[in-house]
Amino acid sequence: MKLVTIIGARPQIIKAAALSRAIRNHYANQIQEVIVHTGQHYDDNMSEVFFDELQIPSPDYNLHVGSASHGVQTARMTEGIEAILIKEQPDFIVLYGDTNSTLAGAVAAAKIHVPIVHIEAGLRSFNKSMPEEINRIVCDHCSTLLFSPTLAGVENLKREGFPLDNDRPYTIDNPKVYHCGDIMYDNSLYFANVAEEKTDIIKRLALNDKPYILATIHRDSNTDHPERLSAIFRSIIKLSEECQVVLPLHPRTAKLSKANLDEELQKQIFSCQNIKLIPPVSFLEMIALERHAQLIMTDSGGVQKEAYFFKKPCIILRSETEWVEIVETGNAILADANESHIMEAWQHFKDNPHIDFPNIFGDGHAAEFVLDKIISFKVL
């Protein structure tokens, strides 16, 4: 069986590692994987280094799309993916998450009748002003096999009209929904010990014996709006008065912080000894930073989950999240880009340090589950 896997953004490259590893270790005689990198993320630190670090096979194709407006970027990807699908004639296309690469893959495959496997199906923020919400909805409704990491995701699909008891044969008009657990949980378990052995970032940043907050900011809903970005950075300055803050700067954030923050705020940020502004980190470095952090604040969906995997409280710099379970368990708080809400969330977690983290993301074998279902697809 031949699979074409589409990746383009950093989180997808990481997720693909779990599936590629499972194919290599358990299904090498049954599945051929063709990897297509759209080039949506083109900075070496944000993309290419991951292939070596996560033991992912080099891409068979790279579309080198790079940065552009949503329409231009998606159109270029759709054109390139369609040509590859026509050439390769795969049994399935595998799509991850909710990026423009996901949308392009879904449109290209559905139009030429290549069955779609959507990993991370059913996630909803219920905010259609987010491009990711549009991408994930379109992909779900084009898919044949939908793999949801959570029961909430399964319920979302049910509410949108997906039957949960469909019989074979499965098609785009008769799709199958599975609850599979989270493929990123597979990776976090696998790479946690590897990270301790292969990166010295904790020692390099002199964080060994010091509590710190790990912060990440990258969504355009935050970086592109001066008032929101300023509120977040004012909060970081306040937090740095109580605890060291480590902030790996996403290229978008690094660029727009200079344009969207006033000079005085920039001066405070870059001169503060208790704020460590560092370049983008590798996946293994990020895992090490997450494991040793006291608390994580982020607008990243993936980092929210990783905080939960490593039993860290999380302040979410958005007004909603597709990972509602981590909020419902009390382990994350939606603070948006609101200075007072961020500080209230920090105080809450300081006052309530003992938090229970129930197992809601599966057993660490989601990749094997997905591949078993794909293999059985044509077995009647």
C-alpha cells in the first residue's frame, strides 16, 4: 500500500515522525510512504533540522512554496500536490492538523478521488476567524478516514453530521470516524529521554536550578496586532519580576515585535536580565525546555498539549482552544492577550500547584492504531 504524506509546517513534521517511525519499525513490508514537503516553513531552524533530529526520511518531493498570502500559498501547494498524486497514484493521502498544507492536500486529493486520511480530525475552536478552523473543517468533510485524538473531537464530528457507525465500504460520502489517541503523545513519550541525552540546552541557558516560565508566541492573531502583542509582552515583563522567562522567538514574532511594539516596551524587553530571548529551538530542545519549566504560556495548540503531557500548568494566549479537555481538567486557563487575565492565571497556578493530569490522550500507540486501520481499509 502506498501513502503520500503531506507536511509543511513544523508541527506536521513532528507528527509525521511518529507515523514514519511506526512504518519503519512495524509495517515496512506492507506500506510505502512518499513524503511531500510543501515548504510552508522554510527556515532551517523551523523545518529542515527536524528531519535529522526526529529520524524522518528525507522528503521525496519539496514544493519550496515558502511564505505568501493564504490564497497564493494554498494555490501553489494545491497545484504541486495534485501533480504528485497523479504521478504517484497512492492508495491514500495522509494529512495532519489544520495548516494551509492540510487544506491544499484535501482540495487536491478530493478533486481527483484520492482517499484522505485526516489525523487530528474533529478538533474545533468554534472561531471561524482563525484560518486553521476553516482548514480543519474543510479537510474533515473531504476525508474518508478520520482519526480524532480526543472524544470531544469525535463528538464534534457527530454534531456536524458524521455517523459514528458507518459500515464498509468507506468513502468520502461514507466516511469512518475513529478515536485513536494523540499521535503527539506517542512522540513525547518516545523523545523525552532522547532529549535529555542529546541536548544540553538547560545547561547552556544556565537553567538547571532555576524555576522558569517557558513562553511561545507565533499566531498572527497576536503578532499582527500591536495592542495584543504589547499586552502579552507587558505581562512577560511583569512575570519576569517573579520568575525567569524563556522565550524562543518565532521568526514572525521577532520580525513583528520590532514593528508593533513601541520603543520603550522594546527597550524593557531586550534589557531585562530575567527574560531570555533565544532563537527558535529544535523539537528535542523544546521538549527539554517543557519538561523542566515551572509553567508554560503559549498561543500554540501543540505546545498546549505538550504542557499537559509533561504535567505543566499552561496559560493559553487565546480566547479559545481546540484542546478543550486541558481547560476542563483545570490544567490550562484561557487568558487571551489580556494582561490582567494572564497575571490572574499565573497567580492561580502559584496558589494551586498540585494539579491532577488524567490520561485523556491515549496510550502512546496512536500511530500503530492509525496504520492498522489504513491497512484493513480494503480488507472486506
